[in-house]
Amino acid sequence: MPVVKIEMLEGRTKQQKAQLVQAVTQALVDIAKAKPESVTVVFSEYSKENWAQGGRLLSD
């Protein structure tokens, strides 16, 4: 039962997320021989004020 957690900045459309889910699921089916119905994908989205890189908030 693979569980994939995708953490990213907010702003992607529902269609983009659906495409990501399809691509990740297919990769696990092809490479890890997982059954599609056993693959779980969870999105965690963050605003730029809640994400920092290189010592600075991305909102700055």
C-alpha cells in the first residue's frame, strides 16, 4: 500500500493535481508493481508565507 505525500506551494489547479495523481500512480504500477487501487496520494499545500528557503520566507 504505497502512500505518496506531495508537499508544494499552493496554486495548482484541480486538473494539474489530477494529472500528478495519475502520473505518480502509473509510475508505482510500472516500477513497483503496485496495484492502482492500493496507491494513495496526499497533497499538502502551503502559502508562500509558510515556506522558507535559503533563510528567507518565499513571501518576502
